[in-house]
Amino acid sequence: MISKELLSEIISEDIKSLRIDGNYIDYQCTSEEGHDDTINIYELAHKCKEWANHHFTLLSAVSFDRDNKPYCMVIGDIEEELFEASTEPEAIFQACQWILDNKDNS
């Protein structure tokens, strides 16, 4: 659902491991303290949207034209990408992963 690299970028901490448990993501940081923490996926999706909007415009919604599937659209100066998923947070995470993978090329 979300990569360690993306979670690290969003929360500004190096992530050693993560585990998805329902609507929560448990993660462990690699800092000397190596603290464990938990974040709700909806809170994380909101943080992802805030992060993404520093790089691109990010729109997410449920499409009635696409069998009520959640989607997230990334809009840049030249490009547009559309990501569909079974949940809105998952579509947001996919879009943000694409931004992370491509932001240096924009």
C-alpha cells in the first residue's frame, strides 16, 4: 500500500520497517532511539496530499463514471497521471509514489 521510502519522505524520518494493520500503519524508525509509532491511513493520506501539493496538483475523489472507484489525479505543468484503487488513500499513496519516483524529472 505504501513504501518505506514514501513514508520516510512524508514523515521526515528514516523507516526501518512498517506493517499495515487495518486502517493503521505501524512503523519503526532507524534513528538511534529506533522508536515505534502508528499512524491512521486517513491521516497519512492527508499528509501525503499536503506533501504532494509542493510538487504537483493532486486531486482525489470517487468517480461515478468509473464504477464508483476512488481515484487520484496528479496534474503537473506538462503531464497528467491517473491512479485508480479500491480505496481513496490507496489511490493517493500510488499517486504520491509516482511523484516521489518522478519529481526530479519534472
